[in-house]
Amino acid sequence: MNPTFLLLLLVRSFVHAFPHIRSSSTLLSSRQADGVVEASSFLRRAYHSSAVLNRRVYIDGGEVSYKNGEEITYMYSKTLLWIDLTDDWENESVPLLSSPKPPGVPNLRHGGIWVDRSKGVLYTGFAGSTPHFGDQAFSPPGLWSFNPSKSSGGFWKSLNGSAHEWFTSQPRPSKALVASGRGYGFLLGLESDAAPWRSGSFITYDIPDSEMLDTSGIEPPGEIPIFAGTVYVPNWGGRGILIAVGGGSPSRLLNGRDISFETVHIYDVEAQRWYDQKTTGDIPQYRTDFCIAGAVSSNRTHEILVYGGWNGQLGAGATPYDSAYVLTLPAFHWARADYPPAHPRHGLSCDAVGGSQILAIGGVDTAQEAGGNDDAYTAGFRTPDPFPHGLAIFDLSTLTWSAAFRAKQSPQAPAPKIQDYYNTHGRTPATGFSSEPLQALFSTDAFRPTDDPGSAVSGASHRSSTAS
């Protein structure tokens, strides 16, 4: 394991958390403000969280860099950004709107967003760590909600007085795997800045009822990864499933062992049971800080994109990590997109935004090494992102990239190389399911045709993943 990578993880582990105080519900309007940078000046955005709700993509927290004359400004994002998904747009000219936060709402990196689609509300503040840039003010842990408004930005509200006491009594997890779906918020791995090597524990939060479900002792086999990726998939099981892949863990980082993508973790939400399943195909090499998101196809399959990330190596040697892989369910088979790697990135997020489209957002330049006055962390923010505004669209049906988003899209057929695999091998894994209960879980499915991007799965490495 690269010593620079280990040092960065150690530094992250001991950084303080961000401010967070109680507040009544506050309505704030949208505006072009802090966090929105003109495409001509924009350099990088990274370590944020993102989620889709009611045909909008929301981007919370993280850090940005932009050109300010001859200088480069580095700062953390102090506002909630959003992008409209009701109309077509190009990444160079897409309008980004910014909704300010009232005092006390935390501005975190490596955070997370839970989505309650039934109420149309976002939840944040429960995971993340202090930004590297800026004043790095301290914040106790807590939980906040954001209720979007069509006529304005929306309402922020502190839930510290009404939510479960866990959110204010425990250190805020900073490297957790975050997902949500069907009214549940999931949090896997409770390592925090205050307890940097505390791993383990799996939290399931009943969002509408503000109740913490008893999932003590219910964890995937082996160590819980950090800086990994997880998505909620609604198409199997009575209450859907979680898919967790990749990442690292403290002990593996110390002894040099990696977490392979050859095996994925599956959580049956209704049965409260974890499974491991072997995969086949063009399996991704070890990586952390990648983005992950998925969407259904018109062939009753579910494709999950894994894009970017790194193995702790900065510089030209990181170029191969500019790669995109798709895991198709229920076959548990990997396919790789065919394009030459050129612009590696990590610390990004991805979201399903309708049809077969996955929106990739941000990421630092993994090819940049420390030099001059820049440390290894800052170096990745100093180069222009080749994607305007840091935005690009990946099409699961063609395994290609585009600068254009198209609204009102329906599920598409799987990419030809994925469909060819199903035509040849059928719908079960080539190695078979790992157990009879897992086979039974995938024996029935529930797919619904829709063009609503809010019903698709969206996520980001270790941060947020949502579905209806």
C-alpha cells in the first residue's frame, strides 16, 4: 500500500467535525451564490454528497477550487446546489442553482444524504468530516432535514430534538457506507474522526417513524470496508437489497491487503441478512473513493456503474483508474466500457438521472502529485476538470460518455455486451448463487417501467445511494 495514501487516511481520521446547532425550520430561497462557479473559472469539485429527489440532483458539502485571476481559490461549499432534470442540458451551459444554509447546518466532506421520497425530504449531517480547506470549525454530530420548495430553495430544519438520540450522542461517522430506500436510511461502518479505527456496526434508521432498528450484530462477513461503495436496489426482496463493493479497511491498509471486487456483499433488508456472492467478467482492480450508481433496464436487469477511484497512488501511474465498469444483476457479471483512460479522478459522486443515464459529478485529479506549495491533498484541486462544471453523463445502454443530459427518458435495453452475456449464459451467476437462501431471494423480482429519475438508484462511493 502506498505510504502517501496511508498518511492521507491517517490525517483524515484525526480531523475535527463541523459545526452543527439547533435551529427552527428556516426557509431560504435559491440563488446564484457560494458553491456555484462559472465554467470558465471552475477547476474542481470533490468529496461532496449527491442525491436525486423530484427531478432534481442535489449536491451537498465537499470542496471546490476555481481560478481567481492568477491565483487559485480553494474553499469548502457552504450552500446546497441543485440541477434541474426536467429539461435537456449540456454540461458546459447547465444552470446550477445554489440554496444557502442557515447557521448551524454542517458543511462536510465525505458526508451522506438520505432521501425520503414519500415525504419529499432530504436528510444530512449524520455522516462526514471537516473540510480540509477553510476555517475547519468544530461541529457536534446531529441530523438535519431539507424540504425542497418549487417556488424557492426550501426549508432547513434541525432534528436534534426529535430524532433518535444516537445522532447527537455518538461521534459522526466519517468513512461510512451510506444508502437509503423505501423509507430507511442505512449506515454501514461507524469509524469517525473521534474514533479513527472504530469500525463495525450497521445502522438502519426508520426515517418516517424516527426509530433506530435493532441491527446490532448484523454485519457483512469479514471487515467492514471504508471509502467503499453501496447502492440500494429495490427490485429484489420484500423491501429491496443493498449491494456493497470495493473499498479498504484500516487493518488491510496497514498490512497491504486489498478488498477485491470479485466478491460483493448483499443485504436483504426484509430478512436482515447479509450474503457474499462471487462475480465474473472483467472485474475492476482494487480501488477506493470511486462513485457508484445504478438503474433498471427494459430487460428486467439492474446495471450498476463503478467509475473512477484510486489505489493510493498519485501521478501518471494512476491513469488506468480512469475506467468505468458495470455490474449487471442478477447475473453478477462485470463489463468494462471500452475507452482509453486519460483523466483519473477520485472523490466524486454518481447519480441515476433517468433512463440509462448516470450523472458523474466532480472528483480530484489523481494524476497530480504534491509539488511547490501544494500538499498531496491540494494538488488534485489545481488542474481544470476536463468535464465542464465537473459533470458528465455515462449511458448504461451504450457504455459511453456524453456531455448532454436528456430529460424524460425511459429504461433502455442493456448494453450489447451485457445482453449478449444474458443470451449466452442465462440470468443466473456463472458460478451459481453462493447459497440457497440467496438464490431464493433472486428467484422473484419487481420491476416497474418509469421515466422518473427519482425512482432510480443513485449513489457515491461511501456516501449516498437512494431509491424509491
